[in-house]
Amino acid sequence: MCRWMAWLGQPVLIEELLFNTQHGIVDQSLHSRMGAEPTNGDGFGLGWYGAGKGPGLYHSVAPAWGDANLRELAGHIEAPLFLAHVRAAIGSAVQPTNCHPFRHENWLFVHNGYLGGLHAVRRDLMLAIDPDLFANVQGSTDTEVVFNVALTFGLREDPIGALERTVGLIEAVAEQHGIPDAVQGTFGVSDGTTLWAVRYATQGPARTLFASSDADAIKRVANYVSRILKGAKAADLPIEQPTKFELFVNLKTARALNIKIPSSILLQATKVIE
């Protein structure tokens, strides 16, 4: 499977999150500690919002860890919003047009997962794409099809609703072809102002999606990083500590993975998802 990450907050130098963190996505692409494949070396993509019109894109079929151009760009681009994606191809060709993020106007789209039986459902899904958008599909991935179907179903006006309608269509088409595992994955979408991250699976637990809902804390951390990168000494900055901690436990996923959660943890949980 692929994997992706996204950032929305204080402008940061992209290399800080791609390369310089302990478990950044480039490190994960070479030494995956969670996932179906230990490496994601079938290409890399980066989409960012900066000073120019619309989002910028960089795609490469080289592994992220060995891409000198990526390291050069990441060390010189500061952005308040970006999405990065590493591929582990599961049927489609390793080529630039299959690298995420996919772009349309001001929108970026990434995906980790798969559509079950894509070879059987692709034609029906392609025919559901608005004729004005049809020529946008240049690659052979399921993700690009999903993106353009979602655009057809109103992604620009209602991102979550459009994704729901898109998944509904995929599942209906898959059922017609006798395919049980129609959709599996996580999706990242942005219009340059807002970032949406969702996950879904027709069967079993969906792909893991880690996210922070504490926007204020993230912004404070990013402000510290920015000040240090601009020359401030870390020792001179005041220390801040969080005042609120939340613990969410997903029992459905735990049971699917055959993991027993101790009762002491459940008692401390802010929310238990059955």
C-alpha cells in the first residue's frame, strides 16, 4: 500500500517534516514499521500551496529516499499547506502520471488503499465522469478515477458529501460485478484553505489514519519551529506544556487486529469507539 501525509498550519520548511523528523514519510518509505509493504519505492509526489497561483506539483518515479531533486526542493520551499505521497504500486504502472497528489484547479487529492477488482469496474466508473473532466485522467490508477468521479459528484461544493456519493457508486458497481471488497483506504483532499482527511472500508477495518485535532497546539509547535529556523536559539524560547490530553480507543479496530485493550486504559479513555 501507499502512504501519505499532509500539513496545514504555520508555514514550515517542507524538509523539516519530510526528512528531519524521526519517523518522517521519507524514512517510512524505506523502513515501514506499519503497513503491508516494508518499502514504498514506486514513486513520490508533493503538492504545496505557496505564493503562485494554485498548488505546485512535483512527481518522480524515483524512490523518495534517493531523489536528490526532492531533497533540494524540500530544503527551499516553505508552505502553510502541503500533501506528500509515496507509492507502492499494486497493479498500475510505475510512471509519473500515476504519482499522487492529483490536481484539478485549486484542488489536490491523495489516497492510500485500493478499489477491489479495478479491472472489472474501471470502465463503468470512467463513464460516470463528467465529459468536461474526462480528459483529465492521464494515468491508470484507481485514485485518479476516484478523484474525477468525486469532482463530478460535487467535490468542490461539498467534499465529504461528494466522497460519500463516490463510494456509494463504487460499491454499487462492484456489487454488480460480484466484488465484495469494493473500497479500502484513506483519502486526503485540499482546496488550499481547508484540509479533509477521511478513511473508509467496505469490509473490515479501514487503513490507519493518524491525525491531530488540536489545531492550536500544532500552530504553537510550528511557530517554534519557524522561529528556530529563522535563527532563534531554542534555549532562549519559553517552555510551553499542554494542559489537555485526550485518549481515543477504537475497539472495533482492536478486535479486528486481535488486540486486547486493558480495562485500565478503557477507563482513562476520553472516547471509546465501538
